[in-house]
Amino acid sequence: MADHKQPKGLGKGLSALFGEDPADTRPVTGLKIRDIEPSPNQPRHVFDEQALNELADSIRQNGVITPITVRRDGDIYRIIAGERRWRASRLAGLDEIPAHILDVDEATAYALALIENLQREDLDPIEEAEGYRTLMEQYDMTQEQAAERVGKSRPAVANSLRLLNLPAPLRDKVSRGQLSAGHGRALLSLGDPEQMEKAAEKVVAQGMSVRETEKLTQKLQKPKKAGSRPSSDNAMYIEDLQRRLSAQTGYKVTIQHGPKKGRLSIEYYGNDGLEALCQALRSLKPNME
């Protein structure tokens, strides 16, 4: 596994590397806009067109007040922080843009970009989760290393990553702000994608709070018939057990039960997904009733 020693202050973002006032402690270089390209792994995927046009108007009148931050990549410069300013400067018709040039590797550059976006609250919950996943999968970090890189707790990163287990339509709703991250985690407890989507429609239509959503999912996970506990070979009991295990772990659980033997499957992604799953299993309540 690659060695990921964290530069001092990395978890606090660019300001910790530069000092309290980056403009006073780092040289500013005027770079040709055509020589600059966005990072292909930019954590932020969506840029509001109206906001960009407004920023472009401001830049036409006042110029770029805060330099962008880049790193050298062959014959070009890759943006670490400030892609929105760079895009707006292109719209404004500028030829050059002020920039700080950092000598950092690709993994550090990505971590810095993620940190800056998190600090500015520019990322939606799904973009944030995808950012952590990129740190782990593309830069060979464990969940703990990724958390340390961005100055977050490991449980916070683990909770964020769980959102990537949502069905695509629900991830879109979280990205668009129709559902919060808390709504998404509550819906994950249902386990079944189709049931999650149906419940999400009700949550959005009725404007349910996260707490109300949790109560809804708990209600949906209860056995349809009251009375004595069904036997282990009863399909209703198996289905209910799957849902309760999914609720406890946050992962999709499938049980195949036969007369003499069966199989329990839990779906996860990557080494860190397995590690997080093991942690979830260790924290299971002794009694799931």
C-alpha cells in the first residue's frame, strides 16, 4: 500500500499550508488561462450557470481578487482550488489569471481540493461521499487515512460513504437537495431498493423530517402480521430478518434459506467497505427484537 504521510496542516486546507493570509506568504504568478485545465478528479461536479455569469460580471469590473491554486502537470497546470473563478474568468474574456503554484503530488492535490470544497460547503452529500471514495480507491488509502487527510472523523467518513449504497434515483434526490443525507441514511435501513424508492416518494411528497422518515422506515420493517414469531423457514420471517439486518448494518442483506442449510450475503464495495461492514457487525445489538 502506498505511503500517505500527511503534510502538516493538510486537514485544515490551503490556509494551513500558506499561513493565515495566503496572498502574503506565497508568490502569485499570472498564468495564461489556456495553459490551465481542471483536475479530471474535481470533487465538485455541478457549477451553477447563473452564479458563474454573475461572477464573470464581477471579474470584468474588479478582476480576480483571490488567486486560484494549481500544480504543474507536464506542459499544463491542473487546478487544485478555484475552478469556479477560472471558469468565470474564461467567460469574462480574460487571458490571464493570478495563481499560486504548489509543488504537491496528485493525491495531496486531490485531498486539498476536497478539503477546500468541504470548507466552503460547495459539495452536495453525494459529491462529498464520492470524494472520500476517490481518495480510497484511486489513491489507495484506507478509510482512516482518508479521514485523517481531510480532517474528519472516521465515523463521519463512514456515514458519508453509506450514501453511495442508495439506488441511483435516490442519490440524485440527495444531490438535488430533495432529500438530506439524514433522509438517505434512514431510507438505507429498508435494504430493498424498490421499497426505498417508494418510501422516498412519500417522504418528498409529504415533506417529512428525518425523524419522521426514521419512524416510517421502522414501520415498514415490522412484520405484516402480529402474533407469535414465525418459524425460521417462513418466508415472511426471512424477509423481515433481511430488513432488520439491513437496518442494523446499513448494507443490503440477502438470505437464502433451505430445509437443511442456507446462505446469508451482505453486499459491500472494496476493502474499506468490508472494513466498515465488519465495524457495523461488531456494533450489532445482541437482541434485534
